[in-house]
Amino acid sequence: MHQRVTPGVPFGLIVILLLASLPAVASSLPPPTGEVILTVSGDIDHPNVGAEAHFDRDMLMTLSPMVIETRTPWHKGPGRYEGPLFRAVLEAAGAQGDQVRVRALNDYEAEIPVSDLYDYDVILAMTRNGEEMAIRDFGPLFVLYPFDDHPELLTETIRFRSVWQVGRLHVP
């Protein structure tokens, strides 16, 4: 049996080009199928709706979900919070900045250094004590630092960064 060899592009180059295209395919962000609860805009490499990355609840819960048991300055007693690691959300969107601007549904904004998200396991809490967080109860998303694990976080600066009722992230 004879193999047919096509002159022109070497086979090795074709393999290299195909392998080089795999990360782009693997890192694409699927569009949401449920209600969008978070929009990420700005300097991102993986938009899924126009120039933005939109996330529904199910998409967020597939991104390194984590549980933090901690007290907060705003609640009586400790709580059990669950949600995706904040840094995983930025990574999924392909965010490229050193800062992220977090905007609440009431237009309150805070700027958070991305380094915070790697220094601490900050989550976007979606549930408290097993219950989805309603808007009136800090939801749908709450920037939550692990206060009990790191008492040094109990500062005014971190309290201002702990935005609740989060709806948008912008990476300038």
C-alpha cells in the first residue's frame, strides 16, 4: 500500500500549528444558559457575549467552588459561605489587569488589587449556610475574604473591598 505525500507544507509544521491552536479552543468560555448574574468587562481575553464575559449561577459554581466558614463584620455569628474563588472567575474570563473594579447592583464600587485574590482565598459567595443569598441578604454575589483565617483582614480597607450585591466586574 502506498501513502500519498502532498508536497508543500511539512507534516511536522501542520502538527505544531494544530497543537498551538488547542489552548485557544480549550480556554474559550461558553455562553450562559441560565440567568446572567455576573458580567466581566474590560481587558479580558475570553468574552462569550460581545466583548464581555457573562456568567450564570451554574457556570460560576464550576469555577473552583470553595467553602469559607468565617465571621464577618456584618453578620451575627459565624457563617458557612460557598462560591467560586474570585481569581478563578477572572482566569476564566482571561482577565489581564492588576486591579479589578467591583460594582454592586446599587452602583457602589470598590477597586481590589488582583494580588489580594492570590494572597487570600477570596470567594464570590453565592450561598450562606446552605441558602442562596438573596439581594436583600448580600446576594447574588458577595466578595468574601476569609476573615477568621486571617485576622489581619479586619481593616477598613478590606471592609470597603468586601462588596455585596455584586453584578459587574471591570478589569481596566
